[in-house]
Amino acid sequence: MPNKLTCLKVKNFRSLADVTVDINDLNVLFGSNGSGKSTFLDTVWFIRDCAINGVESASTARSHGIGALWDGADEGANISITLETEKVEYEVLIGYSSGRIEPFVGEKLHSKIRNIDLINRVIGSDKSAFYSLDFQDSGVFPLRDPEKLALSRYIDFEDGAEEASELDRLLHFVHLYHSRDANLYRLKSRGSDSSYQTWLWERGENLWSVLRNLHDKRRVDNRYDTIIDFMREGFPSFDDILLEQTGPTTVYGSFLERKRQKPIQASGVSDGHLQMLIHLTALFSEGSNRNSLILFDEPEISLHPWAISVFAKAAKLAAETWSKQIFIATHSPVLMSQFNSENILETEVDEIGQTVIKRVSEIDEVQDLLEDYPVGSLYMAEAIAPQSKPFSRIKGE
């Protein structure tokens, strides 16, 4: 999977005052409430929002940035989010004007393979310096839509910069699934609007339509069968999904179970069944040829511990053989115990209120314990990421 994140650097974004994390294909974050897990996921989602919807829309969705700046930041400091891949380092600088996010962000795109800056834009400017590969020089150009990222404009300007195009493509294939935001009521009561798409929207409203489209493609790929096989493993009485066109533009799903003679409408199944189906569809609906980056926030909600372990198995398969890069934020001891310690990140808030993130495999104090106990057991015992007592580990130790 060549087009993936390798490092994420964040400064002054909420509690992420100064965080640098090397990224794996599978990344599981856990910690106390308010320790920065969801904020960490939102750094990637924020840049994705800026790339697709524009900075104004992205900031509006975050209360115009009110409260987003680390409260210990120096006066005049900016939010900095840097995404790094094997080929580029891309920094977005987010400033403030009149207490709200400045819609014209700063940007710097550095090509590692050419060792040059392809984009250089200062905060508040409606222009940007673009490097021309043909002329081997930089020039300053006005931006048609300065409230959007200059990255998109640069791709139109310089179609030979493959590394910039790959980064833009990566940002367009970022998906965030927060279990608490899933629109289960609509899926149960109304179904999904019919469409051609085979990727799942962030709130899962198009679940039945996506599954219907994947079902129609069973003869040419294994996406639908992979989803159903994991559902059968997670829920032994489950057999399949009955997908029906219930109106001119509506698709509805019912569950077929081995112990039942008639289908069970989605309105009659547990939330756990639907949550699991959403998670699995998110993992596999785009196929193995698309390098997607998938963010899950608390996927354990409504799931039995066995189903949680099956979800973890599916996530590992998606990361290993389906070209997916996956982030999971969780409080579930069962879920985190399914993964190797090098893929698990502990988040804590230190004595001055900033987030500290450390890979469990690098916490010296618990390495002996990990030989006998799963990570989840140490979490419940508060040997790591405790909530009942203040932060004590020295940063950088």
C-alpha cells in the first residue's frame, strides 16, 4: 500500500499541544475520557474536510474553531497539522481572525523525492507559490477559491506532480465512522435511498443501497460475501440479508436467521447487528484496490464481546490484505486486547493538560506484564492510562 500516512504531527489543536506519531496500517488508541483520542482522529478528518468542502465549511462544523486552539499556546500561535507519506510532507497552518478560524489557511507541501517545496502559502493570503516542474522554478499565483486548500489548485496547475495527486487522492478516501452518529433509526424505519454507490456514507444511511449493489456484483468480486461471512461469525444464528426495493427510490434490508422461518425486518433486530454490519461494510465495500483511510470512533458500542473480537479480526484482514489504513479510538478492554502492542497507542493528559501519546510496546513499565496479561486487563487494572489518578509518567520517558 504505497499511498498511506506514515506520520502525523499536530501542534496547538485542542489538547494536542505538540504530538508526533508514526503511523502503522492499524492504529488503536485508548485512554481516559478527554485524553485526546477523538481529537487525534479529527486532525485527519479536519484536513479531509478542508480538502473536500473548504476551510469555511470545515471550521463551521467545529464551531468556527472556538476552543480549538490549545489554551496553553503562545499569543498569536497557530494550529499546525502535518500529514506525512513516503513521498511528501504536507503542513496546514490554521490561524485566527476575530476569534474565529481564518478561512485562508497556510500550506506547505514538501516533496521528499524531489527535495523541493511544491506549495508555499502563508496564512491569510489569497495567493500561493507553486513550483513548476517544467520551468524548475516557483511562481506566485492567485487562487480561484482561496477558502479552499491550494493543494487542489496545484494539481490543476501541475499535473506532473504525481506525489501531490496521490496526497489529494488519499484525502478524498478518508472516512470517519462514529458509532454514536450512525443513523440507525432511518435504517430501521425508512431504509436507504437507492443509488449507484458502493462506499458507505459516514452516518451509514446508504447501507442497504450499498449492500444491494455489492450483492449484484457477487459474481465478479467477494466484497458482499466477505461482509456476510464475518456477520455469520459474529452472530452464529445470522444467515444473510434480504434486500428489497420498497419504493421507487428506497431499498430496505431484512435479516435472515437460521432459527427463523420468516425474515426479520431491520426494525426488529438489535442495534448491535446493525452496528456490526455498518463496520464491516465500511471495511470492505470499497474493495481491495482502493487505498482508503478509515477512522472508527468507539466501534464497540452495542456489540457483544464476541462480536467485538470478530470486528477486530475483520479490521486486521482489511489492513493486511485489503489496502486499508485503519484508526480505532476505543474504551473497550476486549477490543484493544485483540491487537499487538505495537499497534496500540496509549493517550493520557499530562500535568499541564496536554495529550501525551505513547505506543504500548514502548512503555517500559508494562513490558513484563504484557507477557502474561492482555493490554485490556492492564487497562482495567489502571496499570496504563488510568483515569482515577493523575498523570505521573514523565513525558518522553
